[in-house]
Amino acid sequence: MKLVTSSLAAAALMAGSVPLSSATAADLYQLDPEHTQIIFTIDHLGYSRITGTFHDIKGTLTLDEKQPEKSSVEVIIGAASIDTGSATRDEDLRSADYFDVAKFPALTFRSTRTRRRSSISADVVGDLSLLGISRPVTLRVTLNRIAPDFLRGNETVAGFTASASLRRSDYGMKAFLPMIGDKVDITINAEAIRQ
């Protein structure tokens, strides 16, 4: 089961490229790890689709309202924090057959460009690095909301949803192919706090 993300980066992530009316040029946001999820889904022997997540997610967004194409995102995911709801499976996923966390402790996503699709959506293209291999991944990002959050002391919070798909074999993760799926679908729900 494997997967990756990163969003996979993360993800996240993203949408640092959608212009925001309440932000000034080049505002820096930190991902809120308590309200950010990177969820992956992969076929398991044709019987079901297994999901998992990562709990160790850190990242920054630079949002530029005037020139959204200059916005950027960087996300670092602790590979050992993988969680599929099964301790035995998670240990297997941490092994050299899959994420090889002893050798590659982190997955990273760094944006390289943004293509605006609408006033609230964009394709954020970036490099996902996994198992020492970097490949481009496109996140389809939707801006959900940017507003002060009274529960967080009226700090300005930006919320995004993003999705992407990739092939784990592109990163050298080939264990149990094709019985366990190659295609990995990723969903990212992210909140980031303006600094």
C-alpha cells in the first residue's frame, strides 16, 4: 500500500497561487499541521481501496495577490508518520520495500509554477521527491476560504483542497505490482496561518 503523496505534498498545498483579496503581496503562511491532511488511496488486490495519511506535515505558502504566478509552496512530510489504520501494515510500509524511511525519512513537494483556472482554482505544478527520485506532480487546487479565525486569536487562515494522482513505480516503489495498485490518488485538505 503505498503511496505517497505529497503532497504530497502536499501537500499542500498549493494554492498559493490564487489571488486573495485580503492578503498583501507575498504574504507568508505556515501550514497548520492540526488542520492539514494528506490522504492517499490505492487499490488492494482488486478487493478494496485502502486509504492512509501522514501525521508529520510541515510547510509554507507564499501567497502573492498581485502576481499569483509568483506564489509558491513547500511541504515536508515525515515518511515514518504514515498511518493506514493497521500497525502491521504501517511497519511494512516503512520498510525498504516501500518508503524505506531509514534511508529516506522525508517526502518533499516544492512548487515550480502555477496555472490559474479560475478566481478560486489553480493547477500548482511542483517536484515531488520520494525515495531519492524527483518527478513533477500537478495539484488541482481550490481555495475554500481566507478569513480571520476567532478560534485562533483572529489570525488570518487560508483553507484549500487539492487533488493529484501519480504512479508509485515512477519513484521506484514496485513491491507487489500489479497486485497492489500502481496508481495512487491523493487528496489534500490544508489550512495555513498567515505569519
